[in-house]
Amino acid sequence: MGRQKDVNDLVLLLESGSEFAWTAPLAEIERVGLGRFWNALIDHVTTSSALSDEASARARSLRFEGLTPEEVALGTSSWDERCQATVEHAYQVGVSRNGHTYGLQMAENAHRYYTEQLQLKMTESCGHGREHQELLTNLRNDTCVRLVPLNIVRSLAHHPVTPAENTSEARSIPGSSLLSERTAGEHSFVSAGGGFFAPMIFYNLCSVQASFDGVS
């Protein structure tokens, strides 16, 4: 499976020089049974990347002792294998949280995500439900929230849009010191780096989001 993004993210974390809190992520990796895969990923990072001595030492300290690295085709892309692995992992996480039925629900959502055509779509009427409204208040590592710049959202609108009124004051997003949230109607938006973004999962946007002005 293609895991180059994982490799890149790890290199950045290892070289950042900051004291990243590894304890909780490592505990979760061990809990869901991905220790052997993690060791394979760490070994790949240390052998394929030009790490500094400090980053190399940090990487070695993050391995799970006594676990043989899993045999995975790191760097070889396979969408089908990635989909299968993600669906299986979603099921395991769901079962560990709330039993077999919840595991099947999470697996179905993961399968739908990876088998749909992932292309931005704009609709005139809003079909976003409560789950979408709560994306920013219930952020989880197993939910891949995409942020679409507001200018791209507007460019997809079928007709000229009128800025929405009654935009809320900015409020912080739990777990982040860099992002804040603004709302217009029943939609949430992310403020970051002086710009605004529409959050989504399944690449579906609506004209209500396109009308957000971000300045009220």
C-alpha cells in the first residue's frame, strides 16, 4: 500500500525538534494491534530518509520491542489494498468502541468513502445533516476531515451568491491552538492562517457554504 504520506509525516515530526507527545498515539497503536506495522514504518523511515542523528535516535526509541516488523509493501501504491485495510481497521476500531454492529457501521462508512468518486460536488440545496454540523466539535483520528478554501467553494457555485448574515464570533476548536471555528446558519467553517475553509468528508458542498463571507 502507498504509505509515503505516513513516511513524510513521521520525518517532519521526528525532525521538528519539539517534544511531541508520543505516549498516547503509541498506546493507541498497540491497543488496535498495529505494533508490527508501526515497527515496519519506523524501520522504513530510518533507512529511506536522511534523518539527523537526533531524529534517528528518537525514531529507534519509538519501536515496540520484541515485535517483528510486518511485511508491507511500503511505497507501492494499491488503492484496492488501501481500501481493504482501511475498512478492516475501521471495523476493529468500531468493535472496540461499541460492539459488532457499530464496527459494521464504521466499516460501511469507510468502504463508501474509498469506493465513491472523490471529486468536489456542489448542490443548490443543502443535504448536510447533523453529523456534518458537528465535524469540528467531534474531531477524531479515524475521521478524515477535508478543508476546502472558500474561494474554491465559491468557484463551484452554479449562480452568484449573496453573503450569509449572522455569522457567529470565532471560537476555538477543541484540540487545536491554530484553528478556530465560525458558523453561518447551520454550517461551520474553519479559520486558519487568515483564510476560511469549509470542512467536509465526502466532498459534497452546497450553495449555503458558498455564501459564507467570513467577515460578519
